[in-house]
Amino acid sequence: MITSRLTSKAQTTIPQPVRMALRLEEGDELAYVIEGERVVLTKAQPLPAEDPFGAFWEWDSAADRQAYGQL
């Protein structure tokens, strides 16, 4: 079992074996899932970038692609 200690500021250091297993690097985000009396810690997966033009479905016809495809 791998353990770490909680500080008075509710902070802890993630032990090196855990960092290595999750391939964590500085700046990575962590995800916590509470399952009853347990917490599962994982490396958060980045959300896919949203297509800023995804809301313009009414302009996504074959004619539009032909007319504006070279822009």
C-alpha cells in the first residue's frame, strides 16, 4: 500500500510510484471519483476542443461546402 500525509492546508504530495503509474507531469489535472468509502484517482483526460462552427449546422450543405470550401 502506498500512503501520503495530509497537511494542515489539506494538501498532500502524490507519491512517486503513483505519479509514474499515471504518467503525471507538472500541470496535469487529476480526476477524483468517490465510490462509497473509496476515492479513485486518475489523470483527467482533456476535453476535445469544441468546433466553434458546430452550431452553424444550417450552413453545412453540399452547396455551402462547394461555395466556401476554398476559403
